[in-house]
Amino acid sequence: MLANFGKYSGFILRRERVVSLIWLAACVSAFVGLAAYFPGLMPDEATLNAMAVMLDTPAMTAMMGKVYGAEVFSQAIAMSVDCLSWYLITVAIMNIFLVNRHTRTDEELGRQEMLIALPVGRLTGGAAALAFAVVLNALIAALTAVGLIALNIGGTTVAGALAFGGAIGAVGFVFAGLTLLFAQLFSAARGVTGASMAALGLFYVLRASGDVSGNALSYISPLGLALKTEAFYSNRLSPIVILLVEGAALSAIALTLNAVRDHGVGIIPARKGKAHASRFLQGPFGLAWRLTRTTALWWTVGLLVIGVMYGSVVVDIEDFAADNAMVSAMLEAAGNGSMTEQYVAMLFSIMSMIATVPVALTVMRLRSEEAHGRLEQIIGRSVKRSSLFVGFIVIAFAMSLAALFVTALGMLALSGGAIGAAAVMKAAFAYLPAMWLIVGLISLLIGAAPKLTPLIWVLFGYSFVAVYFGKVIELPDWMAKLSPFGHIPQLPVQEFALAPLAVLTGIAIALSAFGLWRYRARDIY
């Protein structure tokens, strides 16, 4: 049942030579590179102690995990407490996309059917995807550990670096196995992604609840269990071993189900749709909404939760920033104003970029449908290309409004009135032109150079580094200006400026129009 496993693994390696290499380089460089700034942000014992006190509050514990090693709090421990939970989430998302791409997505598109018609074992595809994920996770874990040892910030030990990297790799393995299991349960790739992301969100909530309440819920979550390694302090290996066992068990169950289920369907039968589509769904706009509504719903819920979590910190932000060089530096980079205003400005410089992700995914779904050969059946009928294109663009613009609104609403929910609703909404909606410019760029790429559409994620990565960390690590201002988010006035600490917002909006409209013009003229392939 594993015939030609090596050849299938080579096939996956061939397909992943660019995407996975980017993931590998991005993860390792970010995990190690961010650690390099902790000595400058927390140069002495007083700053480290203040950081430990700040992190040992319910709001920060819910977001990042419990503080440990307070009596010997070092730069390495601070980095682990502050960053590891986010690194675990990043690697989990990578594994969800990776395994789903080579299992359920390939099966849904008919690729696996062609392969298993050859002398390829039934389990070969899933096992090869899992093996590739294991190797990729191991490389990220090992290179991260080696990088931290070479960086050698205060408190770094070989055992601590290995525990830190091991926790990352083990969590990645668990989510690779979990995604493979969901690929057997559900019949559609979107269902696998939705279930995997929902599981990730549930595990995050369990971890947060367990850490704040001090109960066993955090041990149920792979994220919470990984944090129990206490890297650079106790360096426990037992959580890593348990995670590896969990990953192996999930993988074994998934492969067992793969061996008995029918090809092309999941263990859980797909829900039957209506016999007749509504009048709304019979038009191109209705189709665009039907294809993107699940993404919109899950991201809206996620952004609301993230907004609530960060909003809970607003009440005590001045206490958090007192005598803490790291937090003060991050806030002061946003501009002049009170600590609360600086925090709001900094928050939306980050959240606006996160909120742009579902907006970008909405527009890129048009390209995805084309690449998978499903658009030919639609535009071969009496459906105008322009109507279909505009439908996705309109939904993306509406999604940008909803994403920023729910983020601001979530922040206000637990802010305790520390800042007015009007100020928060203005700070949020100021980023609309930057989000629209991203929509315009994607529209241009879909219309003129569709194969280059994934390059938009490079701009996202650059924007995050240049805008968020730019002033802290003293990058030149012109580097932030290369991103559309670098031109937005950071309200409420900066003066509102209409000119850059109008220019960005005009460019976004022009790019979208040009993309539409080219889309109507080019061949569909």
C-alpha cells in the first residue's frame, strides 16, 4: 500500500521546492532574528524584572502563556515566553496548508486519481505528504535551535535551544497528523482547512483558559503542552515526547481511515445542497459570495476574538509599559501621545495587515477557480467576465470594512472605556485605502500576470517587518514607505491627513480598473 513511496516523495519535493523553502527561510529567520533584538530591548536586570511582572498578568498570560523562571528571568526566557506561542501557531498553519495541499486538495482536483491509477499504493500520497511535513518541521526545529545557540543571547543554553526548537517541531508534527486525519473525514479541501483552523483556535482558547485559571485545560492543548517545556529554564523533554506520540497516533488513525474509505469522498458524507439555487446565487455576484463566504465568516470571528484579547490589555497598558524598555520602545515608535493612544496606534498598524489577509484571499479565489479549471464552465455560458471579476472585487471591499469593524469592536468590548469608540473606529478605518491598494495590486496581477499572484504575500511579509519593527530596529523611513501601510497616519497619535489616503484610494481604483481591462482581454487558462 506504500508502493513507489520514494518517487511520490520526490514528486512532492519537486512541487514544494519554492513554497516550502520560503516557509523554511521565513520561519527560521524570523524565529532567530527577533531573538536578536531582546538584548537591546531588555539590557539589564531591572528591565527583565519589569518584563516578568508585565507578562505575569491575566491578559498577557492569556495571550502568550504562563511566565516561568521569574527568579532567574533572562533574555532567553523572556524571548521564549513572549514569542514561542506565536511561533507554534505559525508552524501549525504552515502544516495545515502543506498537508491539505497534497492530500484532500489533490484528491478534490483529480490529481491523486491519476497517480493511484499507476503502480502507486493507496496510502502512498498521505504517507509521503506526512513524511515531507515531518522533515520540514525537523529542519525548522533544528535550524532554529542552532541559530539561537549561535546568537547566544543572555541565558541561552544548548538544552534550552533544543527544547525551544523541539517544541516547535513537535507541534508542527501534531498539526500535520491532525490535518491528515481531517483530510480523511471531510470531502472538500475547504472543510479540511476550516476544521483544522477551528481546532487551532480551540486549542488556543483551551491553552489560554488553562494558563489563566491554572487548571489542566492547557495540558489538553498541544500549544499549552509545548509551552510546558519551559525552554531555557527547566527544559522539560516530556511534553515534546507526548506531542510526538500524539502526532504519531493521529497519523496512524488517519492512514487507517485512508485505507478503508472510498477515494474522492470523506468518512463524514458531504452535506447535500439544495436542489435549486436561489435567484441570488444564479448570478456572478452570488457565485462569488458563495465561494468566499466561509472564509469571510471564519476570519470575521477570528478577528473579533483577537480584538477582544488585545483590547483587554488597554486598561492596564500604562502599568505594563512602566519601566519596561521593550514595551515603551514599541509604543513610542507609533508616535506622540498617551500610552493608551500609542497602544491603539501600534495595534492597528498590526491588525490592519492581519485583517487584509481575508480580503486578499477573497480576490485570489478568482485566480484559484481559474487555475483549477472551473471558470471555463461559467464563462463558456452567457456570463460576462467583467461581472464575475467585479463580484469578487466588491466582496473584497465589503470584507475590508467588516474586518476592520469587528477588530475595532472586539477591542472596545473589554477596553473598559479607556479610549473612546470614535477614536478607535477612526484609527481602524484609516487603513482602508492601504487594504484597497492590496486589492488593486491583486486585481492587476490576476488580469495581467496571474501566475505571479502569490507574490503578494512577499509584500505582506515586507510590510510587517518594515512598518511594525521598522522604527524599533531603526530602519530608514523610506523602507516603510515602500509599503502602502507605511503611508497611513497612525491615529490617534498622529494628525489625520487626507492626501495620502486619497492618493492610495485613487491608485487602488486605477489598478483594479486596469486589472479588469486586462482580464477581459487575456486567455483563460
